[in-house]
Amino acid sequence: MHIAWLGKKTPFCGNVTYGREVTNALLERGYRVTFLHFAQPQEGHAADHLPRSEEVPLPFLFKSQILTIPSLKSGKLLAEALERLQPDLVHASLTLSPLDFRLPEICAELNIPLVATFHPAFDRRVRSLTSGTQHLTYQLYAPCLAHYDRVIVFSDLQRDLLSKLGVPASTLVVIPNGVDTRRYSPGPSAVKADLYAQQLFVYQGRISLEKNVEALLRGWRQADMGHRCKLAIVGSGPLEASLKRFYGDENDIIWLGYLANEQRRIDILRAADGFILPSLVEGLSLSLLEAMACGTACIATDAGADGEVLAEGAGIVLDTQRVSAQLQTILPILRDHPEITQLLGHKARERVLLRYTLRDNISALEALYSEVTAEQRLMCGQRA
């Protein structure tokens, strides 16, 4: 089967990781994959992303981790590329772009079934300006998503939210994010020695308003963890410079920046005594699942589906509105009782193996592709 995958290569974000992991897994299973993405022509065939797939660059005016604005001719170029390629199915890993709203019309004209993965973060309750803004994104997209053949979401909560906004239940399919549990697994690591840490806690992700990193840093400072405990901040983003001005002189806070080396990130997670995700809004965090797969004790807010992932003892769930105060209480307990972190890490790994493996994710995706393409053949036969 030939899959035309419309997604992102840059800048780095969860959508990029999702596209890389899924398309590489599809290639491993014998699918033909053409990767269409927003890039300047000279970027289009970079060899560091999907070396075994075909690539088609689409021009753009603006691109960030959150939003992509295509050029005026990108829709026409996309339609021409799909007409030339004649894929069996288009899978759009939606990039929050105006082109997302044109895709159903383009694919309908070409008689190509269309599947989307809808990534935007959300909160189960509107508790802040950030979560309210994300809820508006869901309201804006819902009428458009109703015209896709299928829309993949990561959790029951996300499905229920879109269903309430008018997306037909038959269109929505829950296929959670998945992790390669062979790569992301417990194992030896020298990172603690490298960082001169007796105990290590980690945040990995974008340093931006919705990730609520300042609340984590404030809670860490209030907890007074001592010089033997270190907090590693892995990632970059618009608030990095300002937060480093306030917290950069702390000897127990280590700013590692964005790490492109995947094995280094895995080694950090393997060494960590705890992984902390203080987000105000989330989808289903891949970083959280990666930490869980490495057997790391996890603390996350109940934003998006993260609380669902850690429910029933697989981790510690925080309220998004009181992150600092909760961490001030929880962190010293984890510091003083390492047996708790060991137990939580074991339970986290078990939860991932049960529900969130990349292998099961791809198998569910294959079944969905077969179902949608069979429906398309039936419809074409009826029209004939």
C-alpha cells in the first residue's frame, strides 16, 4: 500500500517525532511512503529524517512548532503531487495550517481516502487562558474534521471533546501515541556521574508558556532539595532565556538545551529518579511515554490525556493550577524515599507495555488503513 504522509520535519516538536516514528515503522512493514512536508526546495531531501522514503517539499510563508502558514501555491502543488503519485491513502499529521481545511476537498476530487491525526494539546476543563485558547482551536477545527474519512486522536477524553463539538463518532478513532519499548527501556547510564548528581529529576520538552516550566522551577526552589539532587531541563523554547536569567545561577538546576542525539536523551531518562511534566495543556506527551518506558517514576499534570496515562498508580498526577505547591510537598518525599520512585518506575514501564507500544499503535493503524481503503473501493464500485 502506498501512503502519502503529510506532516512536519522541522522545527522539532512532538508532531515531528510522531511522523518519524510512524512512517519509519510503516516502511519496516513494507509500505511505500511518500513524505510531503512544508520546506524550501533545498530542504526537501535532507537525508537525516526518512532516508528510505520519497519526499515532496511544499512552500510556506511561516513555520513554527505550533503553526504553519503555507504559500499561496502550496495547495495547488499538493493537489498536483497527489494526482501524480496516486497513493492509496493520504494520512495528514495535522500541522495547524490553513491547508488542513482544504485537504478534504482536494482528496475528494482525487478519490483518495483521507485520514488525519489531530495533535493539538487540550485540557479536560477550561481552567486558564491557555486551556481556553486550545479549546477554541478544537471548536475551529471540528467542522472541518467532520469531512475527513477518519480522525485519529490519542485518548478517550480527546474523542469525547471532539464528539461534543459535532465530529461524528464514526469518524473518530482512538489510537494512542506509542513508544518503541526496545529502544526506550531501563538500562545502565553514566549520566548521574556526568552531572555530579546523587539523585536526578528531569523535565524534557518545549520551554514555553503552555508547558508551565516556571511553576516547576518555582516548586523545585521551594522544595529545597539540596545540592546532591539535580534538576535537568532538556529542551528549548521562547521562555528559555528569561527563565535562565532567574534560575540559571542555581547549582542544582542544569540547562541542557535541545539534544538532537536520541541515545543521549534515552541515557538521561534511564538515569533519572523522576520525570516531571507540569503542562497547562497537553495531548498525549511522547516525552512522558518515553520516560515511562525507561522505567522512570513520572509526575505530570492532569492536562490532556496525561492524567489518564498515569491513573491507577502508574505515576503521580498533579492539578494544573497548584503545580508549585504540590511539587514542594512531593519532591522531598521522593528524595527521601527512593523505594517509592523505584516502585513508580516499575509501574510506569508496565503501563506502557500494556497500552502504549509503537508495535500495537502501528498494527491498529494498519487495520484502519485497510478499513478506509476498502470503504473507498466500495464507494467507487457503487458509483461505477
